[in-house]
Amino acid sequence: MNRLLTLFQQKKEKVLNIYFTAGFPRLNDTLALAEAIQEAGADLIEIGIPFSDPVADGETIQKANTRALQNGMHVALLFEQLQKLRDSVKIPVILMGDVNPMLQYGTEDFCKKCQEVGVDGLILPNLPMDEYLAEFKPIFDRYGLLNIFLITPQTSEERIRRIDENSAGFIYMVSSSSTTGSTKGISKDMEGYFSRVDQMSLNNPRLIGFGIKDKETFQQASAFANGAIIGSAFIRAIEESENPSLAAKDFVQAVLE
């Protein structure tokens, strides 16, 4: 069974997903960071594929993308770095990014490589659902990959239910219509949206992202969903550290303490 499905069967609440950009802060930090995140107690790792024009990302992750690309990160190198991933990392790992790097690499080859290195799913925010269902789902299924869809406060109930019907793994609940990296925390409007979706009794687990930055906001988000995703705050915690792996452990442990 896919590791994501196993995770959500075994853990129903306070699931912590940590996002970081591949090749950041240094080119060869990717595997060491994944190991540190697991060791600190996170449940799920989301690795961003750097792209020159990332979708919906705020300034922090945009800068991380730029730095990773300047460091020399690219898709083929990422797969090389992940070759020994499953020797040490046992928790689920998903890749997140623009659909274009996958298309440029070749969808079939990309998905095959994901299976080889032990990637469990993909988040491709700019891949339309109809296109995914018609063209990509058979390939994803062939290689055991789950596609994770995003919803926002503006997503209609009809679309949310359609996403739920065509999903496995989890649904990524974007907390607001802004970009990633908000430091304002969780507002009453967000809580209303979380509650509305919660009351829909969806089949899939939900993780809340955007604006989740510390123990307090993680706990708040987890009250309305199965857990949350932290990205920009984690990036800020490791970006200038002399020991990114140690900084990663400290950050995750502080969220979970």
C-alpha cells in the first residue's frame, strides 16, 4: 500500500507535513534534511522542485527556488539525490511543483523515477483536473503515485466534492487566497472556511497549508483538519543556518513539543 494511505490509516490527527525546496539552502542538503525532518518526528515530507516561476509561492519560497536553481538543482539531479532515500527515510515523501518540469523530463519517465526512488505522490497546482483524469491518471496509477489536489476558500462545494471523488491520500486545503508565507496566523474567516469544509464529511483526510508557522498555528489548524503543512517558516529557519539539518530538527521539535 502507498505510504500516504498507510499514514492516514494509522494517524487521524495532528499530521505534520514539512515542506522544503530541493537543493536549498545548499545543493546537496536534500537527503540530509529529509532524514532530519523524519528524526524530529514529522509525519510527511514535501519536497519542492525549484522552478523559475513558482505557482502561488510567496517571497520566501520564491527566493528558495531562485537559490536552489543558482546552486544547480534540476529534476535529474534531484532523482539522483533521492536514489538512497528509502535506505533511511521511511515516512511518506511527496514532490511538489509546477507541472512543466515533469513535462520537460517526460511524464512517463518522471513517474517511473518517482516509483524507483520511493516518492509516494505529487502536488502539481497548475495541472487541471480534467487534464489529469484524461491523460495523467493512468500513468500515475501505473507507478503507484497519488495526485494531491488543492482547494481554497473560493473553491465551490461542487468542485470540492469532485476533487474528493477523484482523490486519494489527502486534500491540500489552502488556508487563504494569498500566497504562501503569511505571518498573520489563522483568522476567523479562515476558521469559518475550515469549519465549512469539515462539515462536508469528505472521504479524504485534509491538511491545511499557507500561514501555518509554529506550534500554535499547527494546533489551531489541526483542530479543523487532520493536520497541517509548514513551508515558508521552515525555509526561514534553515536558510542561514551553518547546520541546516540541526536547525531543521530544532524547528520540527518546537512545533511538536
